Amino acid sequence: MTDSTSNALAVYRLLPRMGEFRTLLLGSSLRKLIRWQITGSEADMPTSFTGSWDGNPGWRRSEFPSGYPGAPVLSRRVAGLLEAELSDSGPLVPVVTEPADRALPGGGDGSDDYVLHVVEPVVDCLDTRRSSKPKRTTGEITKAHFRPEALPVGLAAFRIPEYRGGVYWNGWAVDRLAALVGDDLETRLVWSQDPAATPHPAPWGF
């Protein structure tokens, strides 16, 4: 659940919920994304990804199966329903996987039923004086404060200059995703304009 019902601005990190779901490992193809996130070069923009399924083969595949901080993956069903909302944040790039044992509702062998949302906007909206410093090894920011007047509230997702490898989600987009994928999704509050809200103590951890 999110706290967006209070109409306060809020920012989240998303990841797959732990449970009887299969999750997706991106392996070496993740390096292409990380290189682009660092350079920002159009020449480095990935045009496809490959992945393999992790977990019990008898379990259902999650519709939000990637826990990588900067690599949100969606089922094509969910991506299709949210295409208009996600379009301003960046393209949906195909993820090719091996056929899964249990296909998604709607048919298909599962080999191309997922897309990775490559989040392009890098927005200078972090209050660096009130935020913790990025971790030296990963760049993760454990305690983030955002400047409300600079927050890109019209975007579903965005990145920040201080941590280009992490994707942040606005509360309204989290509500839309949660309504579609239900228990597949874990939402971790990073920051809220509501002083009564408590951010997750380790939003980028697993």
C-alpha cells in the first residue's frame, strides 16, 4: 500500500515481493544498461535484453520480476495497460528469456512476454543537504530527501544525477502498478512530503 491517498508527494523504490513467484535474472545484459546509465550516450542505449528465470519451475512468473535497482521489468500485459503513463519516462525494451514452464495468462511460450522500462529522465531534484551521501561502491542513497518544487510529478519514474543507477517512482504510478500486479509488487517508501510517513530504512536492499 502507498500513502498517496493523503495527496502528499511520495517517491518509492519498487521490487518483486518475496513469495512463490519466479523472478528474472538479467545476467550479462545488465551491463549494457549500466553502461548507458553512466554515459547517457545514445550509442550505448540498449535495444534488447536477455534473461533467465530463477525460482521453482512450478511457480508462476511474477509480473514485476526484476529487483535490480535500475532495471524495472514488466510483463507485456502490464506494460500494455500502462504504456501511455510510462511513455514519458522512456522506452519499453524487449527482454528475451527461455520459455517458461508456466506461461502468463493470454498464451505465448513466455520467451518475449516481458519488457524492461529504460528510464531516461535524469532530474536534479534531490535535496543534497538533507540526504545521505551516495555509497562509494554502489552509488545508492540510503536516506533521500527531495525538493517538492523540483520533483517531476508528471513522470511515472525518473533517475537523479547523484544515483544514475537507481530508478525512483512517483506515488501515483506506484498506485497504478500495484492495482494491476497486486501481491507481485513490493513498494518501499523512499521519501514523502507527509511528515507522518516513515521511509523504508534500507530502500535499495534486498
